[in-house]
Amino acid sequence: MKGPAPAPRRRPAPAGGGGLLAGLDIGSRSLELVLMQEGELLDYRRLPTTYDPLGQCRRILEGLKWDRLVATGYGRELAANHLDCDTLTEIQAHALGARHLFPHCRGVLDIGGQDTKAMALSPQGRVVKFEMNDRCAAGTGKFLEFMATGLQVPLEEFGRFALEGAPGVEINSMCTVFAESEATSLMARGRPPADIALALHRAVIKRALAMLRRVGVSPPVVFSGGAALNRCLVELLRREFEGEVLVPPRPEAVGALGAALFAGRD
């Protein structure tokens, strides 16, 4: 269980509140950029992170002007050391972005490529408790990406493919190596790949639900991060969470949105 989030690095917001505000979320698999002015979205961009995250940061910012830039995500310190920007933790960024989109939400589940975060929010939107799985790929987008490759299904189609599966299969390990071994053994026993894919998705949601319960999240909860683009994860979470689950139109951009909103604060 984590304690209070580290203090963000910041400088004064643009005078008058009408400046161009940019939020950059540097994730393990992708970069998202949101450009706002006076609360309105002006531009949204997305690029893969690749093995050159700083170079990709410069590419996604190319041709843009802003009065203040705030970076979040695992690469935020890299950006702070090489770009003219402030920083914000992912926890704070996703909480700000989620509350902006859904002012009545009381929790956030962010499943990204590298980690999973569960946040409980106060009625005023302050993060009161959170938990973060950042020690291994278990239950993250990387876990699903690895397993999709093992089942020879494109990642973009993995959720739809899993929804075609039948229940009754259990994956007991969330370790990527052991889960792959379980999946291989199940296929050798004749279980259809779609059934195994469904079981893998259920294992991810089971782990996420346990995190939400441990931090005491009350509904409604916002499902953010790139994994919220996966139809099967969304359906399973809505089926098994005891309360309303809200999914933004661009769940992968919630962190960048929160960073841009933070850029406009004094």
C-alpha cells in the first residue's frame, strides 16, 4: 500500500488562465498529448513510445506551441530533464482527468502497459488511498500483450476474441511465464484458444477488483488507461464490480488530460 503521492514539480500557471496548456503522458507503450485552452480540447496526439521515448516526446510536440507543459507517466522525469516542463504523478493525473470527465466519480482503475493503479477519491475528488502494482507485468496491458502473442491473436482483437470464449477455464497464476505455461497446457488438453483468452481476461479483472476492494473504492469508478480499450475487460469489470463503471471515449488519454488540467492551476 502506498502513502501520500510525491509532490509534483511545478511553476506558476499562465496569467489570466487563458494560456495554451499541454499535458504529456509518457507511458511504457505509448505517448498521449492533450492541448487545451480555457477548458476546451484543441489537439490530441498519440505515438508509440518505442525505445527512444525522448525522441518520441520531441516528435509528438513538434509544431506545437504552449504556455505551460506538464509531463506525467513513467517517463516524466526524463522529460523534465530535457524539456521545458513540470511533472505530475500518474495517480494525480488520472484522478484529475477522471473527475473532469465524470465529476461524480469516486474511484479510478487505471490499467496501463506497465502497471495497474486503483484509486479511491473523496467526494471532493482528492485521492485518499491508492494501490499500485508496479513490480511485475502481472495484470497489466503487457501481460495481455504477451498472452495475445502466445495465442497468435493481434492485441487489438484480443478482447473481441476473448468474448467468444466459454467460461469454465481457470488461470491460477498471474506470473507471465507461469500463465503462459498454463495456457500451453490447456491447449494441449484441447481447450479452445478463445476459452483460454477469456480466462486470462478474467484473471486480470479478478486482480484489479481485489485492488479496488483493498483501497475501499466506492462507485462509480472510472476505468482509464489503454487496457480500457479492451472490450472484454470492460464487460467483465462491469459485470463483476458492484457499482457503475464509467469508460471515457479516450480512456488512454485520461492521464494526459489530467496533466493539462494541472497546468492551468495556480
